[in-house]
Amino acid sequence: MADYAVPTMTQVALSERSTAHRAFGRRRLESVDVLLALLALTGGLRLVHLAAGRTDFEAQPVARVFALSHLQSYPGVPTGASSPFGWAQLAGYDLLTRAFDRQAPVDAVREAAVVAALGTAVLLWILAKRAGLPNWAATGTVVVLAVSPLAIGVQRLVLAENLAALWLLAALAMIHTARGLGRDLLVSVFLLAAVLTSPLAFAMLPTAGWLLVRHRDPNRAVTIGVTFTLALGLAFGPAAGLLRPSLGPGSGLGSWVGLDPVVVTIAVVVSVAGLWSRTWRPFGVGVVLLAIAALWQGPAALTLALPFALLTTAGTLRGAALARAPRHRRQSGRRRYSIPVVIAGYLVIAALTASWISGFAVLRADPPPPTLTEGAQWLRDNASGSRVVADDEGWTELAAAGWPTGSLLVAAACAADCETADWVLSTPALRSRKPALPELTFAKPAARFGDVEVSRVSTADAEPPAKEQGSRARAGSMLATSPRVRLLADADALRGGQVDPRLLATIAAYVSLDPLKIVALPAIPGEDSAGQPRRRVVLTGDDPAKIAQFFGGQRDIFRPASVATADGLVTVTYSLFPPGGLLAPFDTP
């Protein structure tokens, strides 16, 4: 009979420990896989919708972040919410990643908000687990946050509250960890960073305090409270000029809630019900306070409340389900649901699906046309080095394109300096404020790109006399019917008085010497829509070199801004704003 070795107690203990370690390792790998999937879902949906839906309240934060990331000063005055610490965080990201070199200014700063949303997803999952939710509930909470059109809409915006939510989640997750002086100091730092980023974070301080008291460790609560209070006093006292944030007038709440009304309704109702749950009451208090703040702060309060509202909703619903289930069913793990509960569940899923379909339809709106970019490009081509007045968005666009910031003025802050500017890059927002800026005089637009206009500040030379239109039309018709002029294109522009009088006069002078072909009278982008005469012509003839020499040899007001020759074609371009009275009556050459 064979001998069999009997395992010793030490071998059995080692085997059990090895099995436990392998199981723990598998759970950690599963958690990593879940987090990676949640990050991919969260980041992907926000990047897809990154460029859609510009908002007016993003213009000044983007300008301030751009100035900070380029170590420049911004001349504008605060007109909305202010968060020096929040803008510094966004500028630090853009400075490290060179985001402004890769994409438009607004999208560059929104990219930092998307990174903050990724951190929010991870920390929400960790907090949900530490607060007692099982894996499936924690994962479901983050999935709803990742997929909700409302969350996507607000978490990609340039809002300091996106960063404040990150700091708050980190602080609350740290409160649920093991105690220690280092961890307690980190909790104080995270809470301070949250309230310095956004004053709305004060609404979640009762939640943090409640959780600390619940852990029944007075020393820890005192350490965190005293450290936080001392640091807050310094930040809002001696350092208030550098760090103190402020709230803006807010914006409409209805349009944002309309992105996902079902989730908002369920989250608010269940969070209020969570006030009767001992476990989730601290979170419910914070969510209710933020919901009240959202009535006048709109998306700023929504983006801060969403993660905590979804967490409170998941915890409250799970607690209610466990409380209604009989003890033997909870122990066996089996669940039986009544028909009304099943029907209600299906109705919620149907309503949620319809809500998300509608919300994503709004989010999928096409990005705005690059009219401001085109206006800035026109200024670079035609008025480089001039002093330009713009609003916050225009200042950023020009500064990002390399315009010297010393030559850029912000309309809301330039006061008497507006009169020293040469040009105005105006958006509808700036023009709506024109009555409040009497020192800023707009001339007739020199170029128009959609709803963006480029105008001279001084009215001098800005608008030719009305009678010039008829003189240009008469002179153009004579040239069009001349046997010495062969018109290959744009006859309507020539006959309709849409050509610069300096071009008409110099063409008439040349065809008195040699025949000439007018190949095209190309419009310079933005100028036709602004009613400016065409000041560029493409010519050819028997001797292109002679044509180029003739036009390049003109003097004074008839000297072109540029004369270029290529492939037998001569392109002549004049500067803006021809003087009046140049067209005297002349006979057909």
C-alpha cells in the first residue's frame, strides 16, 4: 500500500494564502478592466462632442486661460464667474500639453475639461465602492454619468466646477480610507482646492463634515477642520486678491435640464428621499443644496451636482430594495419582483431611452462655422500690426494667431483707449453692447463673415460716397464694351459698379496703349458681403511683363498694394478704401 504524505498545518495555511492572493489579484485585474472601459466610454463620448455647441460664458475663461498659459496679461474685466485658481489649473494643463498649438482655443481648454471628466469617473467609482455599493452598482453609476447627454454637455464646458467636482470626490474618497495624519492633511488640501476652484463647492462641506463625524474619530475631525479653516482664512484673507473665486450671474437652467430630463427628475426625487436614509443622508444634503443653487447658477451647479446626485440615487435605491426584500431572500441572493415594479422598471427604461435619444440629437448639432477665424485671418492679411478692438472671444482668436497682445483691446475694458484703435472685430455679443460703449464708433463693415464684422473705428475713408457706385458702374460698362478689352469673367461685377475705381482708372490707362484681357475680378473673402468694391484683378495680354511693369510703376493713390506674376497671369491688388472723386468722365478707349 502506497504511503501518502499528510499536509501539515503550515502547508495548508500557505495554500489558502496563495489562493486568497490569486483571488485578490483577479479582482484587481477585473477592476482595472472595468475602469479602462469606463474611461474609454467617458472620454470617447466627450471628445466626439467636444467642438459642438459654443456658449457665451466660455469666452472670458478661455481668454484668461490662454493668457496664463502664455504668461501674458489679459486686459479684460471680469463679466462672469471668476476662478483664478481654476484658470491656473486649466492653463497648467494647456501649457504642458501645448493644446493651443493643436486646435482652436475653445477646444484646447475643453480638452482639459474632458481630462477632468475622466478623473471624475474614476474617483466616483472609487467613492461608490468605499461608500458600500457593490461593483455592479458602482459601475452602473459611472456608466450613467458617462452616457447621460446632460453630463456630456456640461462636463466638456470650460467651467471651473468640473475641476471642483474632481477635488471634492478626491476628498470624500480619502475620508473613507484608513486614518493617518498624511491622509487627513490631504483631505484638507482637497477640500480647500475645491472651494478655491468654485464657491459652489461650499455646498458639499456639510457632507464632508457629516462623514467625518460619523467615523467617530474626534481627533481626525478636529485636525481636518482646523487645517482647512486656517488655510481658507489665508486664501480668502491676505491672498484673496490672487485666489478668491466668485460666482457669475448664471445662465438658463431649462435648456440644460432638457438634455436629460428623466435622469434629472429621478436624481432629484431620489436624492430628496435619501434624506430619510441614514447611510446616504450626508450626500443627499449636499445634492439638495446644489440643486437649489442650480436654479440661478445653471450649468455650473449642475456639473458639480451630477456625480453626487447619481451616487446618492444609486445608494438610496439599492438601500430601499434591500429593505423591502425578506431576510431569507437577501441571504439566498434570490430576488422576486412584483409585476408593478417590473412594469415601472420598463417604463423608466423606455423614458430614459427617449430622453437620451432627444438629448444626443441636440448634442450632435454641427459646430459653429469658423466665421471669427476668417475675420481674424482677414485682419492679418489686410491690417497686420494695427490696434484692434474685440470682445473676449475675438481677443483670444487674434492672440492665438500671433497678433501682438499689446495691440489688442477688449471692448468692455478699453474705455477711452477705444478711440486709439484702428479696427473693430465685432461679434453679435459685442454689437449688442454698443450702446454701453459710446466711445466706440463703428464704421461701415469692410468685411463680413457670417455674423462677424470687421470695421474701421474711425469713419474716415471707411465708406465711399454713395455717388461713387454710379460712377464705377458707368466706367465699368465702358470698359466692358471696349474693343480693346476682352472680358473673360465677372462681367456683372464690372458693369454693376462693384470694381475699385483705382483699378478702373489704371486699366483704362493701359488699354489706351495695348489691348488687355481681364481674366477674373476675384472677390476677397468677406468683402463682397460687406459691400466693398473688388480691388483685385487677374490680367493677361501679349506681354505680361509689360503689364506688371505698368501697374507696378504707378504712383501715389494709384500704386497697387501688390503685383504678382505667375504662368503668364498678372494679379494686381489694391489696398482698402479708395478715395472718392477718382473717376472723371472719359470716352471709350
